[in-house]
Amino acid sequence: MPEPRYLLRFDDICPTMNWEVWDQIEADMVRHQVRPLLAVVPDNQDPKLRVDEARADFWERVRHWQAQGWTIAMHGYQHLYVNQEPGIMGLEPKSEFAGLSREAQEAKLRKGLAIFAEHGVRAEAWIAPSHSFDQTTVELLVALGVPVISDGLWPWPFSDRRGITWIPAQHWDFKKCPRGIWTICYHPNAWGAPQLEKFRAVLARYGPEITDVSTVLRIFGSRQQTLADRCSAALRLTWIRARSRVADVYDFLTQRPPTP
């Protein structure tokens, strides 16, 4: 692919998501023939994801999305953080999986996969809440037959020695990028009219450059990771951490003093 390609990923998909916003997002993607990657929480217990009343037809809709070529990923198990481990990605110090024993992680993964199977849904990929998981998680995903991980800051997808394919997830808002496969990780539960308007503008302008997981796997499924990939990811992680520290300092300096 000589030009950049974008993959749209939507996190925190669950029965109590922001349905008013999601119905509009879904209609826009259908209109533009976009096939996104959806991070579905098997058994949501996170109160922050309880935005609307639970939809009784949720799993029917998930089956429909998968039938029309949208990729369904398992987004953790219950979306409940149990520690402050950043995992191998090193992005956020909170995790549902990283740092837990193999037995504890396997139990969660098997329960999540069983819920998917109960509702006739295939787990085509793995997306960890807050990007936090460890090597044990990866080994278990391979053993349990989950073929794709959506994470990493390198510019191109690759398959590792265990046979799992890593599709990078580098941005949390849309921006024009250089050559590469760039996943935009959206969190629609917090969206309102401004975000919807911006999203529609992205679809209108960049629609032909938006790809899907099946196309990425067909082209990059056998690609190996390179030293340039690793260097690019390390530089980007350094930049993200530096930006976060600057934001923390700014927040500290600009906060109002307590009232006497």
C-alpha cells in the first residue's frame, strides 16, 4: 500500500452503551461502506460504561455486524481494572489482565469466549481495556485460538513467531498520517454532536482510504516485524509519555488553590 490506510476501531461496545450516538455512527458507516473493528465487552460490569438502558437485542446486533463483515474483538472480560499494571504496551497503569496469574487470566478469557460462543459470535481479535496485557495474555490468546491483537505503536501490522497477527492501534482521534496502517481508537460513549459532525467529515474526506481488518490480514498476515518497526514504536511511546507529563504539570500549575 503506497498510501496511508486507516482502520476505525470502536471500544466499549456493550448492551448499555450510548445508543443514541451509536445508531448515528452505525448509519454513517453503512452509508460509506466502512467495515470497522468493534471491541465488545463480553460481560460488562464497569459502571462507567452504563450510559443507556441495556438493549435486549444487543447480541442479535453483534451477530448482524459480524455477518456484514465488521470485525468483532473481545474487549477484556468484564472491563474491571484490578491493579495498576501497564502491561507490555506501557501506556496506562491499570489493567484487567496484566500481572495476574496464568490461571486467573485463563479463567477470564475462557468465560469471555464462552459468552461469545453462547450468543453465536466469533472472537476475531483481542482488545485489552486500557491497552494493558502481558506476555501471559498473549500466550493464552494463541492457545485459545484468538488470531489477532489490536495494539502497538508501530506503523505496520506483522505476525510474530507464535503466529498471532498484531494490528497497531496508534491514535485516539483522526489525523492525516504518513504511509502505514493507522488504527483510530474511538470511544463513542462520550460523544455528542461535535464529535459526530467531525466523524462525518472524516468519512466524507477519507472514506476511500479507510480499510478493514480482513484486507489488512490478506496483505500483511505474513509480514515479520522489523527493527524499524520497533524503533518507531519506541519513539512514539516516548513522545506519548512526554506529552502526558507536560499535561500533568500544566494541570498542576493551573489548578485553583483551595478555598481558605
